[in-house]
Amino acid sequence: MNNAYLIDTHVLLWFLAGDKSISKTAKSILLNTDNRCFVSIASLWEIAIKINLGKLTIESDFSELANLLYQNDIEIMQVTFDHIVGLQDLNPAFALGSVVRGQNTRKSRI
């Protein structure tokens, strides 16, 4: 059974940088290639804005981010108005959910 996860901006940055701030659960989810992992285009927009304002620095050039996401099987989720409307029905108790543990792991990390 495949699970799908929407990755938070901080979690994405910590994962790609190999930062120890990422939780073991989040790291396990991202490393398990049986899971479908998504990052919102809004998170990428946020990263670009913070870099431009000097509030964030990353080791790679921002233009390389799409390649890093591809290497780590992280899909970019576009945001539509229907997605935003759907937030109205989101259960407030929604969390990452259970971690499916498997042998497959993503290979490329920065």
C-alpha cells in the first residue's frame, strides 16, 4: 500500500541539506520510495522569496532545486483553487499518518 505525503517547507530544506533537525519519522517517510512525496509549488515560491530577501541561504543554486527534487522522487504539486477549497474539509487532526517501512530508499541527497 502506497502512502502519499505533502512535505512541509522546513522538512524539505532539512532533508535536502542533510540537517539533523528533521525528525526520524519524516526522514523515514522521505527515504521510503514506496511512499509518494509531494512538495507544494507554494513551498518553492516561499523558498525563492526568502532567498531573495536574504532570509535563507541554501548550498545549491535555486535553479538546481527541481533537479534535486527529481533525484529524490519528490513531486511538485501545483495548487489550484479546488485544492484550497478542499482545505475547508480537512480534518484538523490530520497528521503524517503511519510510516510504511520498506527496503527501498531514495538514493540522492544533498
